[in-house]
Amino acid sequence: MKKRQFNTDCEGPISLNDNAYELARHFIPDGDRFFAQISKYDDILADIVRRTGYKAGDTLKLILPFLKAYGATNEKIREYSAGNIILVSGAESSLKYISDRMPAFIISTSYEPYLNALCDLVGFDREHVYCTKLDLNRYVIGTDEVKRLKKVREEINSLPKLEFNTDVRTFHELPDQVKDTVKRLDAFFWEEIRSMRSGEMLEDINPIGGIEKANALLHSLRVTGNHIQDVLYVGDSITDSDALNMVKRGGGLAVSFNGNGYAIRESDIACISGHTVVVSIIAHTFLREGKTGVMDLAKEWSPGALKGHGVDKILVDQLLNIRAEGLPAVEVIRDNNTDRITAESEAFRKTVRGRRIGSLG
């Protein structure tokens, strides 16, 4: 049997955390609002402005000077991350089930301390993880700079929220208030902070999001000797868009798991579920029948179809037991259902991950 492979994002398909958001909330005053603002700014730079050299997920380097200013260290980040992991139901058993049957990789924008702690918790091979390297202790900033960064944080929190329609595709289509806020944030990050000692973080840290997730995917193919059509990739957000697109266009299977609009528009199939057994079933079918088999299963998606495709009875029983009112949603994404699936997936995403995390890009 051909050894296809499984690649997945971490936060969303495996865990309910948004570790960077939680770190900001933990260390930075009013950090939830601060992070949400920077996350929306990230969406604008990556998906609308398409700033040269910027990619989805670079939020994780933009917040670092502020984490540093408010006392975060490698040790404190590691301790907080290890103590606050929340897994999606079934994630540990799904990772074991899948990795026992095919090469499995996690490709995550999250910081390395969080991924290390998660791997320790679920017994996943750290050598099969791609994530954002971080050494906050190497950066030393003075008292005056700390004071200025704290003042900048206050100013960012006082700016109007970055609210805009999701169908906006150019900077000029944004509301004037949003454009003004973006210009102010541009001045903070790319002029003032970049000229500080802490600005070195903006140069040094390379979050694994956007094109870097696609590059990590290509690296995993070199490890396995597989081709892009052999890949099942599971993602849920804007940071997965490039990897999902690469897999979909290359003939592999791109799956959105409780994804937002960014993930859904680049995926073949949408899963809306509070339990990862759905992913196990898709992986089982992909290994046996390839992309065509999974697409056929998704079109039929019923207990009878599961039996007809020879899905492992243990998985089927587990699936049927998790929701008395019916199966979790699995659906092929088409032009005529994308808007509906996006609305349903984003609504469910907010129920399982919390409204604030679920609303992030």
C-alpha cells in the first residue's frame, strides 16, 4: 500500500489554543484587545496590501517587543504554554492513529515552546514538527525603550478597531478610519520600532505562516520521498492558505477543519466538528483510496457511505457516538456553497474556540 502522508496545522485541528493570543493576554495589559488589533493588521498586510516580505502569521513577531517589554522570558513562556494546553476532543488518539499508519507532520505558526509542550503531552515526534523558533532571552532592551514600548501599546489599544468586510480585496476599498489606523501602525512597526534594539526581533524571527508553511510542506516531502498529490493537509486559518492552495492545485487533498473563510476558499473539503475522529476517517480513506475516494465519501457522507468505503469500524462507532443528533458536517466545497459553508464553519469555530479566538484570522 502506498505510504501517503498527513500534514496538519496545530491550533484549530489539534488544540483549541491560540498560544500567541493567550501569551499577549497573560503578559500585556488589555492584551486581548491589543492582539486582536495586531492580528487584523496582519490580515490586511498579508491578504489585502500584500506588503513585500510580509506573510500571514507575522503577528507572532510583531508582538514580541511588547511581550519582552512586559517581562516575558523563554522560561516564563515555556511554563505558561505547558500549563495551558487545551486539546480538541480526540486529538491525541487521532494523532496516534494516523501516525501509526503514515508519516505525520505538524506545521504550526506557534512558538516552539508551545509545540514542544504539546508534543510531550501527546507523544508526538518533535522531529516531525515545523514551528516558529524563539529565543526571547537573547534580546536586551533598555529602560527607556521599555517605557516607550509600553506607551506605544497604549496608543495601539486606543486606535479604532480594524473592522471591514471580508470581501475587501484592495487597500483603497477599506473604510477611511481603517486606512488611517493601518498607516499609524505602519509608522509604529516599520519606522519607530524597527529603529529600536527590539526591532531586531522583526528582522530575526521568521514565523512559520503563509509561504513558510508551504516551504515546510515541501521539506516534509523531501523527508518522505512523496509527491504533493500524496499529501493530506488539514488547516483552519489564513496562515494555512498557501499550503492548502499548494496541495489542492497539486492534486493532494486540502481539508478545512472548523476553518475561517481564508482556509475554506483554498480547500477541497470542509469539516465542521468538535471531535477529530472525522480527520481520522478522512486520513484512513485517503490512505486506502486517495483523494478521489475521500471526495466520493464526502459527497455521500452518511453511515452507509462510511461502511461502503470500508472505514475502520472502531472509527465509525466513535463517530456515531459523539453526536446523537447526526454526523458532524463533512462537505465538498463548491462555488455555489462556499458562502454558506464559510458562515456555518466560522459560527461553529467560535463556539468551540471561543468568540475572541475564533474571530482571529
